[in-house]
Amino acid sequence: MTEEKLLLIVRAQSGDWEAFAALFEQYKNMVYKTAYLVLEDSSEAEDALQEVFVQVYKSLGQFDPHKAAFTTWLYRVTFNYCLNHRRKKGPLTLPLDDISPMIKNDFPSAQLAEEEILQLAIRKLSDKQRAVVVLRYFWELPYAEIAQILDVPLGTVKSRIDLSLKTLRKFLEEHESDKGSVSQVEVCE
């Protein structure tokens, strides 16, 4: 973290509204996009953006730059809010315009031209699997940072990604079998 960002955080922690507004401006897009990927609704993502920054304001004093990067902490606050909101709301799917190009990279031989097929496959993922897929394939974060964000061991992140890819592979293979032509799905993880 740069000295400038650290100073901005320290100023915001001491109640400086201008510093907090600057933090909001720097990170609002990251929070909104993450919320949108998890909640799949622009108005809910906007609500999440507001609620997350209310929580950030209230708990900013608890942030310790020696324990984690600010973005890691902010992802955690965002995911916690969104996943709690999702649990209340029920099942959802990810917006395919954002996620399908990244998933397609791991399934190069799969016929994923049909967006509905990928959407159905992603619906098979649990919230925990969806979280690692969003962080890994949308934000392209390293496993260690995903582990920090989700507050789980590194091995758990790896196993969730592996399980997510297996779930997607199985669904896609079944879909190909149902169409009468089986194609091999390669995973490049």
C-alpha cells in the first residue's frame, strides 16, 4: 500500500469526511462490480454499494493495514454483505456477460456459445463456490488473497475452485451427452 493511500485511510479513520469520500471514489467501482456479480441486479448492487460503505465507515477503525491490504478487507466486507443478502433472497445466477469469457478460458473445447448453458452450469455452484469463481475468474486474484478475503485456509480455496470447475465440467459434459455429441472438457487450472 502506498504511503498516500495509508495516510488517506488514517485520515478517514480519524473522522475526516473528505478522506472517506476519496476512499469511496477510489473503490466504489470495485464494490459495485463485486456486488453485481454476486447479486445479479443493478439496483441491489447500488443498494449494496451504499450499505457496504456505511459498514466500512462504522468499522474503519477496526481495519489494520498490518494484517491485510485495504482492498482485501473491502472485498471481505462486500462479500459478507452480499452473501448475507443472498441467503435472505434465495438462488441466483451470475451475469454471463462478465463471467463467461473467464470460464471459457478453462473450458476451451466446450461448446459454450449458448449463454443459457453456462448460466445453468453456474447455478449448480454453491455460494461458497460462486465466491471463489468470482474472485478468481472475474477479479483474477491469487489464491492467497482469496483465502484472506474469505477468511479460509489456502487449501480450502484451492479445493473450492477445483470443486467448482468439476461441477461446471460435469454439467457441461452431461449437456453435451444429452445433445448426442460428447466433447472432452479440459480444465486449465
